[in-house]
Amino acid sequence: MDIDIKILGPGCKKCLEVCDIVRMVAKEHGLPVQIEKIGNTDRIAEFGVLLTPALVIDGDVKCSGRVPSPAEVLTWLKKTGGREDRSN
């Protein structure tokens, strides 16, 4: 099952950078992800996010207002992937 990733932001350089980092980390570690970019301010507000870019993994806001490091993204994806593996 794919890990659900949402990148919240208007599509600025930092938003694109977050997307690139998530894709790179997922590819390097063979983690299945599905990425959705959300730029609509009303939808972003639904997540309680005040600053973009923001990264949401399986419904949990992991960071907002900054670009996370690849190491942070890997940690979050592995934790999420591990949780999914135990449920099967």
C-alpha cells in the first residue's frame, strides 16, 4: 500500500523542493508513495497549517514553514511504512 503524501503550498520553489526530496528519498529506499500537491488555501487550512510549505504523511502534518532534510523525510516514511506493515 502506498504511503499517502500531501505537499501543501502555492507551488513556490520551496514547495517544489519538498516534493523533490520526498521523491528522491522514496526512490532511493524503495518506498511506495503517492504524492498530491495541494495549493488551494481552503484545503491547506483544513490541515491547520498556517505556514507553507508543509508536508503531510498519512494524514499527519510532519512539518510546516520549512523544507525538511532528506534524513527527516526518511525517518517519517520508514515509521509510516512500518506501521502499515504491522497492520497486514
